[in-house]
Amino acid sequence: MKMFFIVYDDYIDESTINALKQAGYKSYTKIRGAMGEGEKHEPRLDTYHSPGRNILAVLDDDIPRLIEIVQKLKEQYPSAGWRAFTFPLEQCI
């Protein structure tokens, strides 16, 4: 299993969630209050354009499909500060 972590600006949150749900990903965790600074923009420190974040626990085989979804969203909203990461995940309970 993998954790798929998406970082993007808050203003694109609804479109991102809708795209994931339309693709069949109904379960996710949203982390509120994360702040940061990107390579190409000023710090986003809990303002309207603060980074948005979603985490999905998925099977390894789902990663290419999720990357494709995020790439399409990035094409649609190129200034939304997109980043996507994966890391190994092991469920303990």
C-alpha cells in the first residue's frame, strides 16, 4: 500500500475533491492548517490561498491513475501550486 499526498492551493479544493470522487476515490483525509512556501511563490501562511492538502491511502497500482488525475487538474489550474508525493504505508490496526 502507498500513501498518496497531494498539495495544492485551497481555491482548487472543490474541483480536486470532485475529480477524485468521479474517479472512484471516495475516502481521503484532509489536513487543515498546513502552511508553507513554494519555489515559485511567496509563503502561504493561512490565507485564502494557503496550501490545500489531501492524503489518500491506496494500493500501489492506483498511483499511476492518481498521478494522471493530478496532471489533468494541473493543466486546468496551472498556478495552483500542485505537488504530489507517495510513500510506503502499512496499516497496523
